[in-house]
Amino acid sequence: MDKIDWKINRAVKSMIYEGFNPGSLAFSLGKLKIVKYVGRKYTFGGRKETALIGRLNYILARILFHLPSKILIKFINLPSFFYPIWYREIDGHKFTIKDGEKSPVVRHILDDYRLVKSWEPNTQRVIKEKVKKGDICVDIGASMGPISLSLARQVGESGKVISLEPTERCFNYLCMNIRANGYNNIFPYKVAGWDKDELVEVPRNDFNPVYANGVAVSKFLQKIGIYKVDFIKIDVDGPEPLVLRGLIPVFENNPHLKMVVEWYKKYIEGANCNPDEFWEIINKYFTWVKIEGDYTEDYFNIYCERK
């Protein structure tokens, strides 16, 4: 089941990267097609009669349960206590799922959490191998916290995780997930990691960007008393070159630094950033390897160690 879950998740995330709005009919139809294809491929040898039965069961479930609830949410302004909050376990952590979420972007992320038992499992293995007790970690583009939580578990009470997430919609869930798992070593900040202090719109490739305070990352870390950094994770959906530029003083002052950063050329170009600058900074300060298996040949995470 883990393989099926991850196949679906990778394909759905690819749709977003290709420009499909999570709130659109085209996105919904595409996601349904992905689930149908993966289910047919991996269930009972892909026999058509099994796929047909599964399809009929799916339609029946939507008619009896899903559609009435959608109609209720759309046309009746119910108080918030009518929308249950529950938790799903991912990588051994509780992840908050709030039914009735208004934002289509957040709903899609929550749908991802419903599908998987491990978030970027190969990257998670790198974190388990490389992050040690007492380490100081920085999660730039923390989203709802899947990597921040894993880092917090690794560093223990003697370590710290600084989590930067600029969007209100994800920051609230990040804080809920920190509290749900009882971590006191994660310190969340609602700012965008950047190369200088300025007002920014993020995510740059999103259909619904929001304004946020961009901060020069190295200076920001010094302001909050962080001078030594052991591990950094970067996933900001495009402006990675700007974040790397803002981290150069950290790179130069931490000779044993390790890092995981996402590479996706199309998103970097879509954010009006330079893919060549990404590799210039990476190759100047780090040796690196591709983390295989989490995504595709076009976009993937790389693991870096300071030269």
C-alpha cells in the first residue's frame, strides 16, 4: 500500500507543478484519473472487471456520503465545530486533518496527507542517517511541518529546529502539528526565507500567492541567536536560488553543514530566478548527490555536504 500511496502522491504533485489549479475541475478530473490508473495497475493484476467493481463502489460511496457533505458545506455556513479535526499518522507523527477547509491549496495538501504514510521517504532516510542529537536545524519552507517534525525527533531536547513558513494557511497547521506532537524544540516563524529583507509574494508559482515578510536568512538567524547550523532543508517552490544567496554567510561559517534542497528547473524559472545560480552556489560550497525515488527525473531533492 505504501507504494500505491506514493505513486499517487507523486503524480498529483506533478499536476500542480505543470500548472493545474488545485481548485479547478481539470485538477479534480486529473486526480481521479491518476487514482483509477494506479489502482488498476497495482490491484489484482489490473483486471478490468476488478477495476469496474472498484469504480462502481467509488461512485456509490460518493453518492451516499461525499456529495451530501459537500452540498452541506457549500450552501450552509456551519459553525466551525461542525468540521471535525482528526489526525493521521505519517512517519510516526500526528498530522492535523481539518474537514471543511476552505482553501483549495490547503485542501490539496491535506489530501496528500490522507494518501501517504511517509512524506518523501527517501529524504526521511537521509535525515535519520545524517541528523544527530543536539543538532541545530533550519527548515526553510516548512509548509505544515512534515520535515520539521522529523528533524525535531532526531535532534532531541538538546537540539533546535527553526521552521520558516510564510503563508498563514500552512503556518497555522504547522503550529497545530507541533502542538499535537508535543515538541518544545521547534521554533516556528511566519517569514519567507530570502536574500534580503523585503515584502514578497509567495509562493511565486502559486495561483493564490500571499504577501509575506521576506528576510535575509543569515541575518535573521543571527537576530534570533542562531550562529551555528548543522542541517538545512530548503523547499520554497521556485526561489531556491534567492534562499541560497541569502544563506552564503551561513555556508561560509559552518564547515560541517549538511543540507537537503529541492531542484525543479521549471519552478525556478517560473519564480523569475536563475537555475544557473542555483548550481553555481551549490557547486561552490558543497558536494552533493541526488536523492533517488521521491519524485521524478525533472524534479528531485539533493543531499549536500560542505566541501
